[in-house]
Amino acid sequence: MKKFFQTEMYVDGNKLPLNNFVQETIGNIMMGFSKTLKGLDATPDVIEVKIKRLPTPAEVDAHIYPIQ
């Protein structure tokens, strides 16, 4: 297996151990997602993603970009 990515995952501040297969899988998925997004001109060197659970679910239009 060739390794192309160093991937780390933290949950509630705790680093999870990821084997090489999981590191590569997450890396490939995130690279694939990023290549389809508007505004990205080149293949990124670093991708950072933060996911936070909302206290209650929100009804949203999946095709509208949220205001930052």
C-alpha cells in the first residue's frame, strides 16, 4: 500500500488512532470532495474540517451557502 496522506482525527479534543488504510481513505474522500468545490484552483496541500453537532436540528435548503 502506498501512503499519500498523513491524516489525523480528533473527537472532543482527543486524538483517535487511525491505521494507514483509514488515513488514506479519509484523505482520498476529502481530496475528492474538495476538487468538486467552487473557488478551488489547485489541489490543496492541507485540508482542515471541523464538524460540530447542533443542539437541535435545523431545517435548511441544502443548495444555499450559509452566511459566514
